[in-house]
Amino acid sequence: MKKEWKTGPLKFACWAINIGLILMVLLSLLPIGLMQTWASVKHGMWYARFATFMSRDIVSTFVWMRIIGDTIFALGGLALAWFIIGLKTGWSLTKERVG
């Protein structure tokens, strides 16, 4: 008797992890990286890594915006863990016979 996976949690995990990563990059890492690149070209690498640059309000805003992507990513990770635990306990498998 073969059983199939219930793919709902797995589909959610896949989409949530990928969307979370995209949001982390687009809402935080890319804008801060571009700001640091511009600052390093204009003033030098030391300025772009200096504490006063990193503690500016706009940089802090972008750092906090990363929480959106982090949260979605974490939900995807939890869904994946739930699915894997379900494989071990059986609730992620169908009770139907395949084939």
C-alpha cells in the first residue's frame, strides 16, 4: 500500500520561503547596499561602513522593513517543519491507496 504526500503545507512553505527571501532583498538588503555603494563611491569605503552612516533614519527604516520578509520566510520554515514532522507521524500522508 503506497501513500501520497498531502502537498498543501509543502506548497505553502515553498512559496512563503521564496517570497520571504525576495522581500528581504527588495525591501532591505538591496536599498541599503545601493546606499552604501553610492556612499563608498562618493566618500570612500570607510564612510559607508561608519556607524553614523549605518545609524541614519533611512537605513534604520530599511533594516526594520526586513521584518516583513523575515516573518513570511519564518512562516514558510515552520510550515516545512510541520510537514516533515507530519511525514514522521503520518498526518502528512493520504490514507488512499495509489496505483
